[in-house]
Amino acid sequence: MSLLVKLAIVNALALGIVVFWSGSTIKDYACLLVNDYGINGPLFNSELHVYFLQISIIAFSIVFLLHFLFLKNLIKPLNKLTQYAAFIKTGVYPEPLSVSSNDELGKLSDAFNNMALTLKKNDEKRDQMLKDISHELRTPLTNLNGYLEGLQSGIIKPTPELYGILLEESRRLSRMAEQINQLEGWTNFHQEGRILPVQKVIEDALESFTVAFEKSGISVNSSIQNGTVYVSEDALKQVLSIMLENVCFYDEGGWVKIIGKIRGDVYRIEVHNDGQFIIPEHTGKVFERFYRADSSRTVRTGGSGLGLSIAKEIITMMDGRIGLETDGNEHLFWTEIPITKKEEI
């Protein structure tokens, strides 16, 4: 039953009580005055007016009390919502509100519970991200401080190799800052898409990594089927760049195979290669921010641990999926994006 109907029933009952009780009581009193006491004329009117006033006051007082109690029970969830909102404002998340009805207040309480849960998760993610960022920045900053203090005190002699190490640590901090900015940007950014020949986007991404693959000694094999998708070109290129960059960072086998194919109503992009060991049970965790199977990988590769998190944010924005299949050493990173049908072109 809706809140409007409940309020209408309460008001109707209140009005009905006043009218019925006042009318029946005044009628009985009028009959008593005429039949038992023989009062009529001006005195009758005066007595009846006084009695009517008394009965009206009593009736309205009783109805007001009943009306107040009924409405108090109806708006009780609103009072709880106000209290819970005050708690959340201070950063405290109480237990969810109990939802006992399916009216507007019940739906509002349910929506409030969902909002509070979302805010709580966002706060937890934000706090965890700040802790992760602090942890990730600590290593390169410690290295930089150690080398610079050694140079200042004369314990370490300046050499081209040392300057190269300092430059790489500085670049690593810059990459990390840039990827953190990208991650937040893609999380809060929506870009209109357009119809794209996906094979062209993949080929362009591969071409941009030609030099990097040659420098890393990685041979490339590709099999790309034609297809169209409705996405942002920049967003799709960003995902492909992250996947191919990971190949350069973590390659162990000297090869990579890229497959693009239509599978049902999605276009599937696969990147196969032999890479550094990943625990097979952690295939979902690799897309979490700052996750690493090996904590020393940052030092050896210069990665930030944010790339796949960015890719997941972007693919989710495209209504697609992303995942990993691995036996520990040979990895298959894949992503699926809804295809554009011919009648939509």
C-alpha cells in the first residue's frame, strides 16, 4: 500500500471519528434536553451550543492524539533516515535500515541502504588506495634519498651509471603519478564512442610497439578478424597499450601472439605470451590496484601495478569484460567488447 493511500485512510478515519461521534453525541443530548427536561427555545439553543463546543474540543483532542500517533508511526523511517544520514556525515556507517514495507518510505529506505553501502565501499577503496600509494612511493623515494644522501656525504662517488639509476627512479615516480591520474580520470570520465573497425585499432597499437618489441627481443604473431565496435578509440587504444606494455615489462618467452575474433555478439581480443609467474588462483586479483604476484617486480621492471586496473575501468565503461587465463607461466589476457551489428551501422 502506498504512503499516499495510508495518509488518506488516516485522514478519513480522523474526520469520520469527529463527524460520527460529534453528530451522534449531540443528537442524543438534544433528545435528552427535549424529551427528559422539556427544554426548548433560546435556552435549548444555548445549551446545545455549549455542549457542541465541549464535544468538539474533546473530539478534536482525541482525534489529534490518534492522528499524531498514526503519523508518528508512518514517518518513523524518516526519523531513522535523518539519524543515519547524520552518522554517515561523520564517517560512521551503522547497520542497514530495516525495511518492513513496500511503500514509498520502504523504497526510500532501501535506496538509502544501497547508497550507504556504496559510500562505505568507496571510502574503503579510497583509504586502501591511499595506503597502497604510500607503500608504492616509499621504495623509489627511499632509493632516491639513500643515493642522494650518499652523494652529499661523499660516501658514493658520482658516476654515469648512478645518474642513470637516479633518473630511472625519477621516471618511475613520474609514470606512477601519471597512471594514478589516468586511473581516476577513467573512473570519473565518460567519452562518447563511435563505430570503429577494431582490426585497424589493433594493428595501429601493434605498430606503435614495433620498436619496443624489437628492443626486448619479442617476436610478434597476429591473427586479426575484421569487426566493428562502438567505443571510444582513445579508450580502446589505452587498453591495448596497457596489455602490450605488460608483455614488454614481464616477458619471459620472447614471443607474443595477438588474436582478434568475433565470438557471438562480442569481439574478443587475446594476448598470449610467456611471462613472469602468476599464481593461477590469482587471475582475478591481477586487475586490482597495485596487485603484484611478486613484490620485486616493480624494482626490476619499473611497473606501477596500476595498468590492468586502468584497463578494467575502461572495459567496464564500454560494457565489456576483461580477464586472464594462465597455467602460471603462459598467460592469456583477453577482453570482450560488444560488436556493432550491420543494421546499427
